[in-house]
Amino acid sequence: MPTTPDIRNRRRQAILNLLATRTITRQSEFVELLQADGIEATQSSVSRDLREMGITKLENGYAQLGLSETPGIEVPSGFVRNVATAGNNLTVVKTATGAAQRVALFLDRSAWPEIVGTISGDDTVFIATRNAGDQKQLLSHLRFLQQ
């Protein structure tokens, strides 16, 4: 009988295979398709897997944003919609729906010294810097995210 890690690994590989072959817009679709393939899946297990795998629901369905855990990581083009300032040390990044947490994770892992911290919602990231000079440096880094 398979162990829990075996079941989880099999389910996660199947999720990746599903994303590679079709557009999925609801977690219940994942559950139905996985169960149809004989893979143990509940809405809560799928939800946890998606979160831990970096798979986010965007406007067109679920997608893995492909952020790695090392410097030099890239945010896929098209997820950052707008970058604006709100004072001398707060920068606001508007993202595609559902992408803000992944963009904030990218920023947190970027190791850019000018970033003090980030807070994200569904489609907005607030980035704190120490001062206007650090904010200016951050804005130069963020230019490539808007392409």
C-alpha cells in the first residue's frame, strides 16, 4: 500500500501533467480528473498541493509561475501590470489576478538589499524600502518586470 508521501508525489506529478495538457479553471476539476485516474485527491489536498507547488489561479486558469528559490529567478512576463510609488519608501506593484503572492515571493527571494519587506494581497504587492534612494534603486530593478 502506498505511503502518504508516495500518494502526494504521485498526485503532484499528475497535477503538473494536467497543467501541461489542458486549461483548468477550478480546483474541483483537478479533484475530478485526479480521481478519474485513480489518484487520491480531495479539495483540501489539491489546494495545499497547488499552494506548495507555486501554482496560482490566474484570469485564464491555473498556472505554475516557475519561480525558483535562488537568486537570478525570473517572474514570467505579463504578470506585473503597473509599478507606482506612494511616498519615499513605499512602492506598489499591481499584478495579474492571483499573481501577487508569487511576485512578492520572487521579491523576497531576490536578495535585493533595498527591500525591507513585502506585503501582498491577490493582485497588489506593497514593497517597503528604507528611503528614497533605495526606492529609486528598486524601481530600476522592477523595470524589467513590466515587459
